[in-house]
Amino acid sequence: MLISLHHVQLAMPQGGEAQAEAFYAGILGMTAAPKPAALAARGGIWFEAGPIRLHLGVETPFIPARKAHPAFEVADLSRVTKQLQSAGLEPKTDQDLPGIRRIYINDPFGNRIELLQQV
């Protein structure tokens, strides 16, 4: 029935596209992707990184996702943690799971993002 995950969508407040781009492209290294013309008028912004697709859609009233979240795998969590700290972010370390180290950060809108490394 299901064959793959196409994208993850998070909500953002109206007018937050520049903040989203500074965070997701500038800090996390994703690339802004064009939205279809039929959807562009709704606002929001889309990002890609290899096979990962993340869509940010405008929601009014906006409420950040504080528990539900995407989890992105990274190659070197220690290096990523240092990069995030250099950008002024304070990652929250969580309890490791068997074979997984992980941290959490919030995007500029308060949405929870997990970054993990398989070890």
C-alpha cells in the first residue's frame, strides 16, 4: 500500500518565509525548492536535501508543533551540534536510544526538530 514518504509538512506563521530560509537553508543546509504556481499564492516555502522534502505551510492561527516533529539523520552529531551552537542555537540533548544519539532544536517558529546519528 505505502511505498515511501514523499514529504513532511510543518506549519509556520504568515510572512515567515525569510526566517524559514535563514534557518532551513542557512543553518541546516537545505535548498529552497519551487512551489507549483497554484500553491505559491498560499505562502509558505518548500525545502529539499537529497531525498528529504520538507514543506512549510502557512497556518492561521499558528501553533508550533512542540511534540510532533520530523527526525533528520546526520552523519556526525557532534559536528552538527557545534555548528548549531555557533549559529546561536542551543540543542537539547535527549536520552540516547539503542544505537541512536539524538538532539532537539526548535525552528524559528517553535517547531520541534530532531537530529539523530546512528552509532
